[in-house]
Amino acid sequence: MAFESLSERLQEIFKKLRGKGKLTEKDIKEAMREVKVALLEADVNFKVVKDFINSVTEKALGQEVMESLTPGQQVIKIVNDELIALMGSTQSRLNIGNKVPAVIMMVGLQGSGKTTACGKLANLLKKQGKNPLLVACDVVRPAAIKQLQVVGANVNVPVFTMGDKVNPVDIAKASIDYAKSHNSDVIIIDTAGRLHVDEELMEELVNIKKAVQPDEILLVVDAMTGQDAVNVASSFNARLDITGVILTKLDGDTRGGAALSIKAVTQKPIKYIGTGEKLTDLEPFYPDRMASRILGMGDVLTLIEKAQAAIDEKKAQELGQKLLTKQFTLEDFLEQLQSLKNMGPLDQLLSMIPGMNKNMLKNVDFSEKDLKRIEAIIQSMTKEERQNPSIINGSRKKRIAKGSGTTIQQVNSLLKQFEETKKMMKKFADIDKDLKKGKMRLPFFR
């Protein structure tokens, strides 16, 4: 997951600061040197890092410590505030106004995930009550039109195409009339990309922009390209004056520097982030929530939104009661594994829970194959065993393993996963309880 390494480094640095009752100028400057190295290793733009460190240092040395905070906590708060400012301060929404149809032009290099991002955005807009139309203007890449049609079919959104022999400018213009006659209120234009920025690509995009006057020009950037993503964003912005960025593959093994650099370098906001391969894996970008994740303080709001979308409210209340009364069973466990999987990868969920780290659930992650095996093991148990797993001794494990076509080791692993998940679900319940009582606070303010 993006920022994992940076987050761990920053938490270690700030742990040292919190451990000191009083900070000297030397302490702050030494901490800032470590933060600088951590940011550079995360592939954040050098100038951005320099300005960030200077701003934090100046505020940390020049600001009186608030009475309610220790000096170390005050420095962390300053870093948090500066990270939020660096990434745009507030969420930047789509600006598609009241024009019908609104036009969104998607641009980017080949391989950035642009066509998939078109489908993800269309799917998101559909959920918001819009009637989007996908437009195939990539007539260069082989099978690009077919790919968009497949993506469109998967999210049940129509695709307008005139084949690969027609000028993309003409396709874009024709799509507006088509949208008007078919009651589509938002057009999403999938344009051609190249393996690198070149004049031919830019000229084509400029011509499409002139022809359809888009409300939004969104640059799709692969977060895994690191510093190159910032260079690409600068090039596209110089020619097209983009309105925002969609950062894809933020779930991959990326250092995250692009997310911390793009806004500062281009002055254009990140509007969405791609968090997985599914066509539902597109989220609005919230600078404050991302800063909170980077500093290891979780992201409770996003976690709640995911839970509300994936878990039935009545069942959630029943589960909460079972956790409070210690009646959480293996049958509940299987049902919750299904729900959690719908919410996304567990490592992503884990990063949203304040005070938790990736090691706390290292034995809980699972795939579809694991899920089927878990189901087979649980179904091979008696009702009494499912209700009270503590009675499962060696001979019972042997019988369960034989009945489910698994091994005793796999049965043991399941029982361990069950206990770990109970702890995690209790953590969810505690967070919900604190929120309702107004007691939820950021870790470094405790």
C-alpha cells in the first residue's frame, strides 16, 4: 500500500519526539533532517521537500507550545497541518455545473490506467444519479475501443464510438449531439495516450479541447511511476491547463511521492484516487484523511463510509450486540469475512484504524480460495463447536480436518484467525461507540 514505508518512518521519528518532555532547537532540526530523508526516499519532489521542511521548522521553532499539548505533539500537529496544505487543504469536487451534457476529458500516458479510470468514474457518477456516456476517442492503441466497450458493459454505461478510422475531434463533437438525443447528462471522453509525451499527442488533445470545451480535463497518472508522474503532470498542464488529477494504482507497492508533489508542482488538485483493480475502486481524494493515514492516525470517516456501503445496518447492530455480550461465533466470523472482503483489502482497512498497524492482522488476510476453505472447515463443525470454539480439542480438529478436506494445521490457522478477527471487530465497535459519544480523538492528542 502507498505510504506504508513513509508512514512507518515518520511514526518512528515522532515517537522519539513524544518521548521528550522538552524540545530544543537541536531536537527539532534533527527530527526535520530525518523527515527530509524519509520524504525524499518516498520519491517526493526535492523542491517540495525543501519548502515543506523549511515551513515546518519555522513554525515549530517560532510558535509557542499550546498548553494542552506537549512540545512533541505540537510538532506532529504542525506536520499534519502542513501535509494537508501540501495536498490541497480540502477535497476538490468535480466542476460540471448545470450544462447538459457536461464534458469530462480524460488524458494521460498509455499504461496509466486511463480507460479503466473512465469506467470507474462513470460508475461513480451513476451512483450519484447521473446518466453518463463513455466516448471512444482513442483510435491509436490497438483494441482501445474494444476495451472501453468491455468496461462500459461491466458498469452498464453506453459507449459512443465511430470506429478507429475517424478523426478523434469529429468523434468528440458528434458525441455531444448523441448525448443530447439519448438523455446522457455527462460525457466522459477517453483520449489516446502515448508511451511518452510528444507533440503529436498534445496537438490532438488541444484540438479536442477546442472542439468540445470540456468542463473538466482530468489527467490520469500512475502513482507507481513516482517522480515521473510529477513531470508528466507538469507537461500536460502546460499545454492543456488541466483541472485535476486522478492518481491510479495507489494500492500498489508505491512510495507515494506523486500524491505529495503533484498539487505543489502543478497547483492542480488530485480529485480521485484508484485504490484497486475493481471498477468500484475509485475514491474522492481528501487531503486531511490522507495526511492522517500517512501519520498513522487512521481514517475513520472513510472506514465508516466503506462499512455503510458494504454492511447491512441491522446486521451491524446485531454484530455490535454480540461483540458486547461476547457471543461472536464462527458463523458470525464467516459472515463478517464476506462483508470485510466487500469493503476492500484488509491491509487498506487496517491503515484506516487509529492505533493499529499491519502486524496486528498479519494472519487474517485471505483470498477467495481461503474463503472457500474457511467455509468448508466451519461447515464441518457441529453447531456446538461453531457456537463455542473453545471446546475444539485435538480429536475434534482431526475430525473437522478430515470432513473438510483440509489439514489440522489449517484448522488451527482458522481458529487463530477467528480470535484475531474478534479483536479487530471489537476495535471497530469501540471506535463506533466513541464516535457516538463524541470521544473519538486523534492519537497524538490523547
